[in-house]
Amino acid sequence: MRPPLLRLRFSVIRELMASQASGGQVLMFAAVAALFAANSALSDQYFHLLHVQIGPLSLLHWINDGLMAVFFLLVGCEIKREFLDGEMASWPRRILPGVAAAAGMAAPALVYLAINRVAPGNIQGWAIPTATDIAFALGVMALLGDRVPASLKLLLTAIAVIDDLGAIIVIAAVYTEGVDLTALAAAGGLTALLALLNWRRVQAVWPYLLVGAALWVAVHASGIHATLAGVITALALPIRITPGTPEDRDSPLLRVEHALAPVVAFAIVPIFGFANAGVDLRGRSLAAELDPLVLGIAAGLLIGKQLGIFGAIMALVKLKLVDMPAHASARQLWGLSLLCGIGFTMSLFIAALAFGAGSEREAAAKLGIIAGSLASALFGLAVLGKRQPA
């Protein structure tokens, strides 16, 4: 019989995966609704609504900079929990998802750059196909029920978590322009305050969230993308009070993660998807569809992801550095690699940073993201949906 804390940990993982899987299916409907709105008589109203000014920012910016900071707060909590108290709490457990995620980011970027070598203006979009949408991918995988072993669902989650960490690093390092040093210094002071709260083992959640909100303002003013404030706040949240005691279940990080998971899955991510997935396809020419930007993103997601992830996993298994995931076949690992090509949420987010929200290139990037993600989902379903021989 598992000890109480171990049972709690597995319960947390199952609950979060269930929320993400169901939320991914809601996200699918939001994406379809956005495409319908952008290509119907509602098109003008849809695009006008997104650019309505609310205080200093448009509605679209509030969604992308404000609501997505909450999304990144949850992502940060998931990353910290997995690395300190979850499926990646030791180096042996990190090898397989870590190497697979790294290869799954490098290969799509190389595919994109190879296709766009003739279009230097598109180079800054290289990171767009490197992302995996954990909610969307788990939502598609959930459609298959027990045809997919639990070990693959955990592996997909682990790969996507490390993928998110990589995307956060890329956003901070690559997509930051013109830093305001005064605001950055204020952000540094607030980060130090969060670290002090953690060091003092403050167990109330509200001080972290209050300082985190002030940090969002400072980071936004500094020129660095404001959503990173959510990650910094998450990393400051204590994950346990006293190791090995029942109070662990009431740690600030777990409380925030439990509270945010359904809100993010069923509200914030679908709202983001509806606001960003809309692209007007009417009157587009074949030449526009074959643009290197569109092809590079679609090929990066569909081809690059599966080559990188499947190739890395099979290489590690063949070299006997890791074992095959329990009850999983090579075909199922191929299907998982295909589903990792669903890059919807984070890819849309990076596209807006790379080319500017509302630009022509961002619209082309959206088309590539939708095409690549849809193809990855359909091929992944086809591969995983085939019954394994008894």
C-alpha cells in the first residue's frame, strides 16, 4: 500500500492531467469558433473586439500579457512540482523526457530554418514550431481511452513540461527588446522579496500573489515579456512545509496549482485560443499557402517534432540508457511523437512575439500552426488508434 504522501502525489498528477485533457477538448472548440468568426459575417466584429482599448492596453494585449501570466504561473508550478516532488524528481527520471524534449525542440527549429533559408525576414520565427501544447495533446490522447498506456500519458506530460521550460527560456532570451533598467531593477527587488518570503517559509498564498502582481507591472514596464512574472512567482511558492508530514498536502504551491488548473484549462487557455486562432482564410492564394513561413512551421511541427522525439527515444532505448515506457510499443511512441507536434497555444504565443500581433506574418504563422497541429493530431490519432496485437 502506498504511503499517504505518495498517494497524494499520484492523485495530484491524475487530477491535473484530467483537467488538461478536458480543457484541451474545450480549446479545440474555441479554435474552431475563432476560425468560424474570422471567416464569416462576424469577421469585422471579431477583429474589432480584439483591438478595443481597455485602459493602457487593447483587449488582445490584456489576454496575451495579463491572462497568460496566470497560465505561466500554473506552468511554473507544474515545472517546480515535477522537478522537486514529481515524475522528474531524480536525474535518472529526467533523462528520457529531457533528451526527448531537447531533440523535439531542436529538430523543428532546424526544419523551419532549412525551409526559410531563402526568406531571411522569417528567421526570427524559428522557435514557433518548437512548442508542444500539453492540454491539446492530452485532450487528443484522451479520445483514445485505454488504448494508450498510462506510461505514455506521463511521458507526454513530462516532455511537454520540459518543453514549456525551454520555451520560457527562449522567450526571455530571444524575444526581448529594449530593456528599461529602472523597471528591471524594480523587478529584481520584487524577485528578491519573493525569495525572502520563500526563505521565511511563509505559508499564506496572498503575499506571493500580491508581490507577483507588482512584479508583473515592473516586468511589463521593463520591456521583458510580462508573463515571465508568473513563472518567477511560481518558483517562489514553497512546495512543502515539513518533508514527510501530512502538512505537505497543504503547501502553497499545491494550493495554487489546484485552484488554477481548472481556471486555466477551461477559461484562460480557451479565451487565448479564441482570441489568437482566428485567421481570415478568404481569398488566400495557393502561393500564400506555400509561403516558406507557413510551410516551415507546419513541417517543423509535423515532421521535425516526430523525428526529434521519436529518434531520441529510440536511440536512448537502443543504447540501453533507458528502458521502454511500461506497456508501450515503438508504434505507440511514434504516435506520442506525432501528438507532440500539436503546438497550438505556446506556438501562437511565440508567433505574436516574433512577428507582432496583427501583422501579416503573424497571420501566415497562425495558418502554419493550425495546419501543422491539425495534421499532427490526425496522424497521431491514426497511429495510436490502431489496436495493438494481443
